[in-house]
Amino acid sequence: MSGSVGKSVPRLDAEPKVRGEAVYGVDFELTGTLYAALVLSPVPSGRIIGIDTSAAAAQAGVRAVVTAEDAPDLRSGLALDDEPLFASDTVHYEGEPIAAVVADSLKAARRAVSDVIVNIEESPPVASLEAALTEGAPLVHENWETFAPVPGLPEWPRQGNVVGEMTADPGGVDEAFAGADHIVEDVFVADRQYQAYLEPKSATAIYEEDRYTIHVSHQYPWNVRSRTARALGVNPSRIRVIGHHMGGGFGARLDVGLEPYAALLARLVRAPVKLVFDRSEDLLTCNSRENAIIRIRSGVMNDGRIVAREFLCDMDCGAYATDTVFLISIPIFLAGSVYEVPSTRVVARAVYTNTTPTGAFRGVSGTYLNFALERHTDNLANTIAMDRREFRIRNLMDDGHRMLNGQILTDAGIMRTAFAEVEAVAPWADMGKGPNRGVGMAATLWLTNPAPGQVTLKLDVDGTLGVITGASEIGTGAVAMGVRQIAADELGIDPRDVIVTMPDTDVQGHDGGAQGSRTTHIVGRAVREAGTGLREQVVRAGARLLGELPDDVEIGDGHVSVKGEWNRRVTLAEVATQALYDVGPLVASGSYATPTPKYDPDTAVGLLFPTFPTPTYHVHIAEVEVDPDTGLVTVLRYVVVQEVGKAITPEGVIGQIQGGVAQGIGYALYEGLQIGEDGRYRQRTLEAYRVPIALDVPRVEAVLLEHPDEEGPHGAKGAAEPPIVPVAAAIGNAIADATGGAINRIPITPEDVLDALAENRED
Amino acid sequence: MSAEFSMTVNGRTVTVDVAADETLLHVLRDELLLTGAKEGCDEGECGACTVLVDGKPVDSCIYPAPAAAGRTVSTIEGLVGSDGSLTPIQRAFVDGFAVQCGFCTPGFVMTLTALIEENSKPTERDIREALSGNLCRCTGYSTIIDAVLTATEERS
Ligand code: FES
Ligand code: FES
């Protein structure tokens, strides 16, 4: 093998998956398992008058009915400790857990759920951002002041229904507006988006020897450990989390879900307990991408310069704060970047409503922020009658660009290369021509999540390499391909001779989870750190076996050989076997965390996520056709140019681009998860919530722009998350171009398209 | 009300005794421990539970188990040869990066196995239409479609 990095090596977990042998979290069973189901609040807001569990408890096969009385009296959360396990006095959203039933079978548990009688005095829900922010609006949590930030996090501005506010105002923005030739103002609205991973959420727990073991398919087992520990009021080391194959996640499996419930129930009934959501429960309770309202106003000069901007964004976190108080930091990285805007003010708020708590979904908040920014960019160009592409290039950032948090992007000029690459593949002048056709472009930067990782490498006596890591394989191939290939190259062996563990928090060092494209970059780098240590040991042991000095031997092709004498060599198996009784097993570890980029903390207040580490650069272009009779949109062509640092497995990266764009097309055109005035979701099944099918998605063309990163393994940066970010914007701009009307909502429905066409006819 | 009946599953005759309203998916997964067919929705929308009944793909989550009495059921576990070899479709999925999380994969493989039984040279359009009942949230479908085109090219 002359190195597998940079080659498309088929992933080893594909075989068990195509055979149907792979055991996912939902397939996993322990002997003697009991099954549980949750009683979920049927109403979005109200006071619990009473819970009668007697009828349910009397059902055949029922082992226990559990309520808040049986759970620790604690609130916890990702950022703010505001969420109890079970609602006790009040319910705050439809779907909030009120009780749990444990029974001999899943059927019996689900049947008994309907026998738990919950008496709730309903109150009118705070069902929308507008309602929550109205003067004198009812408070979603009257006791909001008693909620404390999680230990270690400083307080931030919050007040009533506004659970977080981030403000960045450098001063002088109003003066800059006063000097502008034109001021353009837009309002954009985005619905929620459900992750709709194919494997519904589940958890299986067992309580033994005063410890909880939880079997999961989860993106972030270490977070399950710490969040479950805090929900139950025990030390994290009392919790062990073991990962299994995972049927997608896209962010929805980053926070805890069913795990603390399964753990609590397992202790109460002293038996293994499995909790599984059916699809409608999963959809109802899932921390979907938040709905949001964005108001954006910019001052532009006749020569095409943008001179001033105000960017206001309200994000709906639902009934609990979850991670949204972090997400309100993201606008500061996007509102003044990609295009230079010298004077920008940003205010973003996370807002409580009586709806399901929202949370992470691939491209967190970036999807609608980019939609707003890039739709607005088109409007700015059109206002001064400048070509939309030319306007973008005119304002594009360059090397040394300063973001609004004061962070400097030394290599931002790569964006110009990305625009040029798009032009080479899909010339602007040729796209979107013909009746009812349009073209749209969108560009963005995105981060690589910096959370730490750790790897132990061990060379086995048969020459295989064990990679012991807590990294989770979410489906992207970051572990199955990226980490494995990087590890193989450390010893010059075939990736098929590399064995990677599944996550187990008792066994491996902390891992920051399958999030923000971090795994290949961070865990891959930890592999390289460990590899340095292991290679040193292998060289020493090999030299001893060959009767040479360490400096005179080298590792390659699965052997240690004498430099310049390739036929004097020993296999890695021989080296490991001999070393075992000479010096002990050959094992080395490596850890890595991204250094925090320099930034200026005085640029903003309430900035809980202060930097945008290891940024990557992206340009997308879409060509669409709209049907003037039905309003249906066909995506004719979609091209992505993505800066990736280094593609460890090019086909793997392309697969992430194709999948991310498909999710983005769903977001742009079909997938609205809407809240009615009654505070309930309108879409409640996979039939009503429309995910793109094979007929909806074109062949996405991808160009990988390699531009190695100093810190990344072989130069790799994050790649899997960002392809979803600019899609709604590129498609929205193309539809606006095709129709000549305003496109200001996500999803863009056929009615919106027909309205846009009608608006154009009136003008 | 329970129902006792026999069916042929992956070439073996099995007799089961289950509730009359039980679905084929639950019988396969919970009684016969064939967990290759997945439950993605239990409402006939996602196709993760697709198996073949008398060669035709069905959503086993909404297929009443007793309706399979006397019929031939094939699941993903029954596709591989006795030597463990993969079918051309399975092989093309592996080699063509058509598997990401893989939770949808058994359903796709079963639907496509039935498709190429009927139509050994499907066009891209045929494939996309045949797949209209199978959701994949990870891949964006292109690699899956290419895998079928590769497998059918190599077959003929
Ligand atoms: S589980 Fe049968 S179609 Fe989804
Ligand atoms: S590979 Fe994950 S749903 Fe298809």
C-alpha cells in the first residue's frame, strides 16, 4: 500500500449494513429486557391537576408507572438548567413527558400509556415568536429567574420569554447608514425542519453495581453521560454509555433524548429497560431546527459597495433553552462575512414558546441565516441594477478579513478561487436561460467543530492495528473511512487491517461527538499524534529484531525494513509479537483539541459561542424551472464548490455534499414543520412531513477545492456539515430570478411561487 | 384473537402463532429475529421495512402477518449466497459508496432486487420511480442510482 489517504476506499461497515447484519441502537436487546413508553402531554400549555396511574398499573404485564414523584427533583439542560425529566405542576409543550410505563412488552407498555389519566387545566399557549415577544405576553416560564446557567457557564442577558440575547454593536452603524445611496430592508421567515433520520430514537439501560449502563445509537455518548448524570443527580462516572450503529442523526442525537428515562426506569424496576419512540412520538418531541424571523437592512452605494448593515434575528427555542442560547452567536460570524460590510450591528435572541424544544440540525441556524443574507444580497444588487454575481465579487472578502468577533481569517481569499471554479463548471451567463427558468448563487463560510478527541492505537500480534476511540460513526464515514484510512497510513498498512472500536465511555478517552464535521479533523489529528508515538515504538522494536539501530530502519508496506535494503525486513506481526515479551504491548495514545482562535471579547455581549474555528469556504449555484400553472419547482442543475482542506476519502466527501444538498432541497421546497395557532405541529407523520424522494433530487455536481490546513491530519478540515448551509439561499435566489417576485419564506411552497409570479405580472 | 399459519421465509418453512392484527414486520423482527428489515415509521411511508412477498416488494410494517400465510417471503438476510457472497446490487452498494448510515439500505436493496427481476435494464428514470416509496435521508440518492446502473450493466 502506498497510502490510502486521498483515495476512495470502500467503507468496511457497508458490508454488514447491506447484509442486514448491522445492529443499530433500536435492534439492540439485553436478556430479560422490559419495555417502556412515555406518557406525553396532550396539550401545549396548562396546569396539571392530577395524575391517576392506578388503571395503568393494574394492566396485565405492567411493572411500574413512574411520574415526577419518582424522579430526582432536578432541572438540567445544555446551557441553562431549566428542564425537569417529567413535568409535575405545569406542562410547557405538547409532547412533554409526564409519566412512564414499564411493562413486559412494548405493546403492553404502549397500551397502558393510554390508561394513565392526566387531568390538565389548559391555558392558552404562547404559540409563536410574535406572541412570545408581544408586550405583556404570558411568560412561558413564570419562574424563569430561578433557572441557573449550567456550572461553568457565565450568565448572559435574558429576560422573561427572551432566554438569551446576543448583541454586537461596534458603534457608528447609524452614521454609516446615513451616508448610503440606498437602504434596502427585508424580512425573512423560516419554518422548523425535522431531522427525519431513518432510525427513530431509542435507549436501553441496565442498572448494576450502583452504575447505569446505557446502550444507544447516539452522536455524542460523552454528552449522554454528562447530561444523564446531571438529570439524575449522580457523578458522570456512574454512567457508562455504549454506542451501536446509528441510523442517522443530523444533530438530533447530540443532546440526550430517551437515555435518562431509560436509566431511571432501569434502576426503579431493577431490570434492563428499553425505550423506543414510534415515528409520531419521535417527530413530536424531536429537537428540530428552530423556526426564525430575520430582519436585515443594508446601506449600499451606487458603485456596488455595501457600507452598513443591521441584522436582527429571533430564534424559537421552544419550551426549554437547549442549545439555542449558543446558536444566537452564529449570526455574528455570518452577517459581516463572505462579503465585506464595514459597519454592522447584530442582535439575536433565543425565545421561549409553548412548543417542542428545538435544537441542533446540520448547519445549525446557518441555513436560514444564509438564506436571509444571500436573498438580501440579490436584492441589493438588483436595487443598483448590478449583475448579482458581479456584485458578490465586488464585495468579496480577502485574506486577512476581520469577522465581527474580531477573529481574522488569514486565508479568506480562497473564496475568489471558489467563485472562479464555479464559473468554470457552470458559467453564470449560460445558466437559468429560457422561460420560467432562473439561476441563483449563494456563498458561505462554515466552521469545523473544535471539541476534543482522543485515540489509542495498538499494534496487534497479527499485524492489525486497533484504533480505540470514542468517536461515533453517524453514517458519514468519518470513522469508517476517514479515521481508519488515516490510521492505516500511520503504519503503511491496508485500511482493511485496521479495527476501530465502537464508543464506550468506560473504555476510551472523551470524544466531542459526531458534530460539526469534527471527527475526521480532530480524531484524525489525534490518530496522527498517537501514530507518532506508536511508530517510534515500532521502529525501536523492529530495529532490535533486525539487529540495527533505530535510525537505520523504516516502516512501510506492513514491514519494518533496513533503510536502503528493502529485502532485510520483518513484518509488523513479527515486530509486535517479539515486542510483547521484550518491552510489552505496542500501544500509544494521542489527544487533540482545536486551539481557540484569537478574537475580541469586547465585540459582543451574550456571545456564548465566541469563535468560528477552522473555517471552510463554499459556493453553490442552482438552476431551476418553475411551472407557472402549478408553482412546482424543478431543480435542473446544482453545483457545489467546497473548500475541504484535504479530502481523505473523496467519494465520501462527495457523498456528504450530495446528501447535504438533498436535505437542503427538502428544506427549501418541501419540509416545513409548522406550528398552528393552537401550539401544535400541523405535520405529525412522515406522510404529512415531506422528505425528498429520489424523484426530487438532481445529480449534484461537486468540485472539491483542496487547500490543506496546517492543523488538520494531512490538511483535512471539516466537510460533512456545511453542504446544507447555502442550499435554500441558492434555490431561493434561482426561484426569485425565474419568477421576478419576492421569495422570503422557507420552505418555498408552490403557492409562494405562484404569488411571486403574480407579483411580477402586476409590476 | 391469534392466528397460526405457515409461510416460507428465506427458503425455510416457518409456522408462527401471533395476534391476528400483527404485522409481518413484527413477526419477522420479534418472532423470527430477522432484524435486517427496519422499522422507520410503521406507517408505510419510509420503505425501511421492505421485504418481498412472492417476489413483490411490500412495506411489511403495514402488511398483516396472516396475509403471508402460504406465501414466500424474502428478507435481506436471505439474499446472500450460501457462500456468503453478495448479490450484484449489494456489491454495487458497497463499492459505490451507496451506504451511509445504512438504516435505509435493506429496504432499498429489496426494492431494487425486485426491480431488476422485472426489468433487467432499468433506466435512471425507472430506478427513481421504483424508489418512490423508499426514503434515504443520508445519500441524496445519486450513489444508490449509480449502484443500480453499475449492477445491471455488469449483469448483462
Ligand atoms: S417502517 Fe414500513 S414503511 Fe416505514
Ligand atoms: S443511508 Fe442513511 S438513510 Fe439512507
